[in-house]
Amino acid sequence: MTDATLVINAGSSSIKFAAYTAGATTERKLRGSIDGLGTEPHFAASDAAGKPFTENPLADATPALTHEQALERLFAWIDAQCKNLRIVAAGHRVVHGADQFKAPVLVNTAILSQLDKLVPLARLHQPHNLAAIRALARLRPGLPQVACFDTAFHRTQPALARMYALPQELSASGIKRYGFHGLSYQYIADVLPDHLGKQADGRVIVAHLGAGASLCAMLARASMATTMGFSVLDGLMMGTRSGSLDPGVVFYLMRERGMSADAVEDLLYLRSGLLGVSGVSSDMRVLLASGDPRARVAVELFAYRAAREIGSLAAALGGLDALIFTGGIGEHAAPVRELICKHCAWLGVVLDPAANARHATCITMTGTRTTAWVIPTDEEIVIARHTGRLMAAST
């Protein structure tokens, strides 16, 4: 029997999961997802070799299947399909840790109470993260659970990089730049030496590009600045999120268009970005394949906005040695990488079109002053390692 850590990333209608061996080595044993909760539940999972499992624990599930019921079925499925695995701990992605949580923590009632108070800072994510923890506590009351925070990686940023130009009492109350996607950035920071050698500790910008998108400026593999700020709405254009926006637009929509705060929130989080600009889709794959001129404009705007922010972060670093692409779009959308790199030619990025087209690890020409790389991220293994270390320290 092998002890294992179950990694859970719970969203509004989905649960992503993976199981890793617990102990000195962290080896993935399975990975999967439950999507369509509340509409049409769908289950998919594969083993360590990538071979799909055929058994579907949701075959008879109704659209009313809840997150807790889905987790219950998941555990029963693991017990049946992976009889040699014993789940000894669960690690959760929790979007917001604010200033209270600088590192992963073992969850208890007091910790959950503190995390509840952070819900207003991440209304679209935090409630679902915490609901999964509570559901699992009811299903497996003795199972240790660890919260791993997307905000924690950015705690190394200088104080100036975290400030807004607001009255000090507001800043002191918690209105500041927190940054997100930290678990992804932690993974990239950990593996940078394997790819860049000594350059890994130089001036590096990581572009986590997906449905949610952000950039992180690193020096010595620590976060110095990032494009997301107080919320996950800030910074880059995303799948359905607007990214940075003049606050005056919000006032205009509310005063002149009569929109409520909830309606504006819905617009900026769920109906803007690639979807809003294109009117076609929030999926970059669909847009790249589309012949609709609006789709092309959306792709070009996405790349332009990313390149502008890269310039801003290069200024924060005092230059740039390497640009890293990761995330669903960053890893798989060669035309988007090409557009961004062309915008960044002034920074010394000289793209190798052939290498980029075949998704090579290094996609710039030999001898390029500023190199560009494609490095797949793995937030799940970061959570598994954090959980393993914390459990080892608590025994």
C-alpha cells in the first residue's frame, strides 16, 4: 500500500484532482477532472502513464450533482480503481491568503474562519475553494487538509510594488496588490535552473497565459512585480475578463448606463476579454481557427496587451534576460507567442519561427540577447510537495 496526497482545485462547476505519492519523492499516480457540475457532469481521468481510466463514477449522475457528492464519488472511485493507494492528506489550491498567510497551512476551524473573511477579495474563487475543504472534512473527518495559496509567492515583492496611490488608511486596511497564479510561478521558479542554468537567477518574466492570465517579474527566482493586483481581474486581457480598465469606465456604466455593481462585475469578469472583443469565443483555439475578423482583433489585442505589460515589468527589473511562456495559451498557441515576441523585439527577443512552431523549449535564435522559452507548468505537484513537507513537519 502506497501513501498518497490528493490534490484538489475546486471551481464553480468543476473539480480538478490528482494523486501523488507522499514522502521523499513526489510521483503522480493519477490526474483527472470533474466538469459540468450543475449542468452535465463529466468525468475524465488518466493514470501515471497517461492511459485513460474507463470506469466512470458519474455515469448515472444527474445535473443536480453537488461538489460534495462529486467528491464522495471520487473517493469511492479511487478506492476501487487504485487499491494500492491510501490517501493520507489532501492539498487544496486556495486563491487568496492576503497578508495573513505567507505559506501553506494545515487547515482547522480557526483557519477556515480566517479564510472566510477573505471571500470579499476573491468572490468568484475563494468560496468554491473553501467549500471543497468543508465537504471533504465531512466526508473524511480525520483526513489532514492543507491550504496552498496563490498569493503567497508574491510576498517577496518590494513594498512599493504592492502599493496603490490611495490614502494610507485604505492601504493599511488591505487594499493593495497581492498577485495571483503563485503556485504556477513557484513551479516555474523551481525548474528554471534546469533550462536556463545561471541565467535562471537573472531578470526573468514569466507569462502565465490561459483563461486567466498574468505576468510575473522575477529576480533570483523571487517575485518582484506582477500584473494582477487586488483581484484576479487586473492586468492582462483574459478569456472572459477585461484586465486593467480605467476606473472611470465603471463609474460611467453605473451612472450613465444604470448598471448595478453586480451587473458591472458580471460584465468585467464573465463577458469581456477574448469573448467580449471577438463575440465568438473565450477559447484561444477557437479564435485562432476562426475566419471572423473580430476573432483576429481579439487575438492581436491579447498579444499587444501582454507585450505592453512585459515592457512595464522589464522596466521594474531594469532589463530582461529571459521570457518564459506557460499556461494553456502560453504552452500551446504558437501564433500568440509569435505576436508577443515580435512586439518584444526591442528587448532583444529574436524568435526562431521553426522552433516556435514545433513548441520547442527554447524558441529564440542562437545567440539572442534575451531568450524566450516554453515551459509547461504544474501547479498540482507544487501543492503536493507543499502538503508533503507540511505533513512531515507536523509529525
